[in-house]
Amino acid sequence: MCNFSPPPIRCSMDHDIKMATTPPLSTATGYGVIVGLGFLFAFGMILTTFVLKRYNNELQTSEMFNTAGRTVKSGLVASAVVSSWTWAATLLQSSAVAYRYGVSGPFWYASGATVQVILFATLAIELKRRAPNAHTFLEVIRARYGPITHGVFITFGLATNILVTAMLLTGGSAVVTSLTGVPTVAACFLLPIGVVLYTIFGGIKATFLTDYVHTLMILIIIFIFAFTAYATNNIVGSPGKVYDLLVQAAKDHPVSGNAEGSYLTMRSKEGAIFFVINIVGNFGTVFCDNGYYNKAIAASPIHALPGYIMGGISWFAIPWLAATTMGLSALALESNPVFPTFPSRMDPNDVTAGLVLPDAAVALLGSGGAAATLLLIFMAVTSAMSAELIAVSSIWTYDIYQTYIYPAASGRRLIYMSHTACVVYAIVMAAFSTGLYYAGISMGYLYLMMGVIISSAVLPAACTLVWPAQNWAAATFTPVLGLICSLIAWLVTAKKEGGSLNVASTGANNPMLAGNVVALLSPLLFIPVLTYTLGPQRYDWVSMKMIRKGDDSDLAAAAHMDLELVPGESRHSDHEEREEQHKLQRAGKIARWLTVFLTIALLVLWPMPMYGSGYVFSKSFFTGWVTVGIIWLFFSAFCVGLYPLWEGRGTSSRTLKLIFLDVTGRRKPSAHGRAEVTEGAEADEDSKRGESPDKFDEKR
């Protein structure tokens, strides 16, 4: 952004670069990571796609591209949820609020963004139960309410994807510029290249597999940071030493609104305001982002609930421990000559741009910390962006192209449209993010603003799946009316408090709080008023079950494969479907009780007693706080690192065995089973009619 002022490179409002010090990494390193690693992942997915097709019959049909055959197990679902929810903002913004508000910031960030994923588990189950063949959540909207409501939710869905992608690119490019000197504009355009390549080759299955790798690497880097700050560093090196430096920091610059001005308390006025903004905004980015519905759709029915619950609980530790480590380390070290901005404190614009974490990493580990941060942010940006690419491509393919432009589109045509959408969207977002950079709009600003724009669609979207009485008018007009009210609340508050409307006044906490709260809560008024004034709908859920899969028979024929052998393409018997519905009903009941318990625990039972009492942490309590965070991250590493390997051990061992037999020439993979028999039978029939095999090939 204009205020992306990194520690080694300072940027003024007119974008003139003032070289204060040399970036910790070379420009060549920056280009090597953002381009080279992207191509490495793309090559990996090309190879993986080849292996899955050759040995597991996983043909890249339009259904497989967008839904992974609806067969993904809970371990990979959990790692995908963690990866998709670990944006650049997760690591950068959480560290920024830790720097501003102290220990409360990381907890408010983590708890305020975990409950949405856990609550979404209930919607995921309902989606699979009500519309087992849906490709996007928006198809469900159209099935129930028709094209006008469908258009409203397409708008809000795409707005969500645009805001999330813009945050990824603005935050990621800021860090790349900070650490390597690569121009921000170049980073905005180069970061998406590798993501587009591996997403096109592998589809949503690629996002699941690369999400696993990305999540594992992110966890490893956070472990490195945590053990460096709290165990091995010669300046900090223990929770007790960090505690002492935070006490001194509070004496030097006490935090306004915090109990005793301390960084070591949950009682923080501004932190609590951020907490509310965080909760509201993240409801919009989960419940309105088609990417989360895509992962629910791709999950096997019995694995959706455990996948989302494990993913939500595992994700909590990432921003909590990362920010408790890096945000507090920045506070502890900024009075030391090792800190990049010494002897000054960090500029508030740098904090908003998300540069607390890279500054702290450089202070802790030097150029090694800079390299780790660059890799960390690259993983966070690319993994989350791949989910956004799939989300937008599925909306374009199924909700716009197949629905309104070419209903009779073949599987080949649909997958071409999906690929095209990925490329076009990446180019548009790179250009849009560049525009935001020159306009001075930072990642932190977008993070606070997103709820104002999209959260009015949360409750109507949820009611579509869980409340049969919500009528057409309530579903259609509530998001629009809520958006109008939230914009008024946001801008009027900014004008009243700031005197004029600009980036600074509209980006302040109170205007953002007003806009976010009005966006989420105004539908509580509009939905019942519109529903009961105009008459409730008595919806029977039948039209949702009428949604059908795409026809990929042309792709299967071209690949000489029997479509029934492709994972997820075989037809279920009535008995199997009834049994699946029974399991989903049971999972839905468990999800409702579990989500209520975890939500109350994370939002009320844990933080509120400490907030209400104004307790300032003792040294032993702070040590325990950090220890719990590290233990929790080990639990996360088990859930999303080791468990997917254990869960997929059968498929992995069988595939490796087939590869070994194939490479050694002992056994070739079967020629796709029944497709070989069918083709041979048709050839025999043609030869009986006097047609040559060549003629058969031409005809086919």
C-alpha cells in the first residue's frame, strides 16, 4: 500500500522510496520464491494429477475439478480449512493487534475467527443433506428462490471473494517488498501465477493437497519462531524475559484503555472493539465465501463434520501463538538495536500494513527470520488464493455460464470455463490490488471493512438452509437493505468523529464497529418483518434435491474411461442414500450441540472472567499462557499434519505399490476397467458390420 512502509524501505505518500537500510534479503531471492516456488508447486500438481489419473482413475472432469468427487476425508478437510482460513492477514493482522493491545489481541483475533468455522460445520451438514449434488451454495439459493435472489447472492459472494483476494495480495506484496525490495506492483502480479497453474491442473483436489503441504510448512515455521522467542534467543529466550520486557514497555508507553496501561491483560477497550469487528467481519467471510461451501461439498458426507470441527479447533492455535510470539516479541525488542526501526517505535502505518511480524522475525533471526517470514507469507497467500480461485471459477461455471448462458454445456466446455475463470480472475485481482496500493488502502483497512460490505447476507444465507419459513422477499431484499444501513452507519460515524471522509477517518475503530454491527444485526429486523408481513414460505426442500451433477461423459469417452469408475461418479442405491441421510441427520444434531458449547467456551467462559476482573498477568501465568499455546499447536500439527497421512495410508500405499510395479515393468495399470471392455465390444460390433478400427476411432 502507499503506507506499506517496510522496515528496510520507507514509502511516503507519493510513493518515493527512501532507502533507510538494505532489505534483509536480495531482490533475486524475492523473485525466486514468488515465481520459483509457484512453478514448483505447479509441476508437483501436474505430476500428481498424472499419477491419480493413471493409478486411481481420477479423471479431471468438471465434477472432479470443482468437487473432488465428493470423497475427501476429514483429515484433508481439516488441513484445507486451516489453510484456507490462514490468510496473510491471519499472521500479519493478528501480530499487529498483539503489538497494539498486548496479550488480548491474539486471543480476540483467534477466538473471534474460530467460532465461525465451527458454526459453519452445522451449515456444511445441512448443505450436504438438503442438496447432495450441489456444486456451489448459490445453486441452492436459486433452487429455492429463483434467479433474482440468485443474482443478489452472486453479487455478495463475488464481493467476498474479491475482498479476501485483495487482502491476500495487498498483505503478501507488502511483506515481499519489505523483505526483498521487490516492487509491490510486481509482487501483486507475480504471486498469483503459480497458484493459477497448479489450480488449473489439479482443480479443488490440488487445493486440498497443496493446502496440506502449505499448512505443514506454516506450522513448522511458527514452531521455529515460538521456540526461538521463548527458548533459544539470546536477548529474549524465555517467557519470563519477554514478560519483563513487556512490563518495561508498558512503563515506557502505556496502552490507553488497557487495565493499568499494561500489555499483559485481557482488559483492553480498543482490543474489545476489535474483537466485535473481527467476529462480525469473519461471519461474512465464512458464510458468504463459496470457498468454504466448496470444501463442504467436496467432503465425504461422514467426514464433513469432524473435518470442520478439527479444522476450526486446530486453526485457533495459529494466530494465537503466532501473534503471541511475534507481536509481543516486537514490543519486547523494539528498544533493542537488533530491531529494524531502532531507536524509534514502529510507524502506525507500518503496523496497519502488517509489518510487525517481519520486523520481529528479522530482530529474532536476522536474514533467516526474513527468509522464514517470506516463505510463511507465500504459503499463506497462495493456499488461501487457490481456494478463492476455485470459488470464483465454480460460481462462473455453474451459477452464471451453465445456468444463464449455455445450459446444455458439455463437461469439456464446463472445465474450459473453469480454467478461463481462474486466469481472468487472477489478472483482474492483480490489477485491482495494484490500484488499492496506489490509493493507499492497506490490508488492515480491508480486514476491518469487509464485514460492512458483506455481513448483511450472513443470516439470509443461513436461513435458506435451516429455516423453511423465510420467504422470497426476506431472502432477496434483506442483504441489500442491510448493506445500505451498514454503509450509512459506517460513513456517518466516520464523518461525525473524523470531520471528513478519508482513509484515516473511515478506517478508525468506531466507524468500522458501527458499520460491522449494523451489517450483521440489521437482518434480525428485516427477515422476520418481511417474512411475516408478506407471509411465510412453506418450503419442502425438494427443489434443492433436484440439482444435478454435470454431464462429463464426453471427457470420460475421450480418455477411454468408464465414468462409473471415476471417484464420486458412481450412482448410489436408494438404500445407500437413505443410510447417508440418516448419518447426516445424526451429524447435524451433534454439530448443533458441539458448536454451541465451543462457541460459549471460546467467547464467554474463557476470556470474559479475565476481561471483567481486569486481571494483569503474573509472570507464572504468562508462562502458562505461552505453554498452552505451544501445546495447542502440537495438537494442531497432529490433526492437520499426521492424521491425514494416517487416514490416507491405504490409498497412498496402494498407489506407491502400483507405481513401483509400473516402473519396474512387472505390471501395467489396468486400462481403466470397464471402459476397456466396452470399447472392445463396440469395436467387435463395428468389425461385424464391416467397419475398420480406424473408422471406429473417427466415429467415436
